[in-house]
Amino acid sequence: MSSSEQSIICRNCKEEFPTSTGNCPHCGTSIHDRSKLIVVGLFGIALMGGSLFKLSSLWVFGIFGLALAGLSGYLVYDQRQRLNEAETSGEGVFGTADES
């Protein structure tokens, strides 16, 4: 990998790879796939909405749904931030790139 390429560390296998590939060459994890996180977030929102119909007995589901929606939203945000940092800076994840 050349020093001018932006790189990121895979959260699954902890190996470094360039962001231009889109998938980790070691374990195959996609760095752009957010579909599972979005589905979990929507499920959490559905749980919160369903608990509003009978709040007195379903409040636990509302709290669980809020936690699911909040966690998935944070993970989508964190993933996007990591990609933005790798793409906009001239630095890899381990330090500065070679200066010319």
C-alpha cells in the first residue's frame, strides 16, 4: 500500500487496508454497508411506537426500542465519521503521510 493512500483499520479483524477498496481484503467486511444498522434502528423506532399504545404495560419495550435506535444511530454516525477522517486527511490511521 502506498503512503499516499488513505487507510482505515477494520473493526472486525483489526487489519489496516485502503478505503478505496470498500471491503477488508482480510475478512471481507464492507466499510460502506449500513443496512443492518438501519434495520435495527427502524426496529427500535417501531418498538417505541408500539409501546405508546399501551404505555402502562409496555414501557420496557419503549426503553429497549429507544436504546436500539440510539445505538444504531450512533454506530452509523461513527462509521461515517471514521470514513470522512480517512478520506479528507492526508494521514493514514497510524500517522502522517510522507510529505513532499
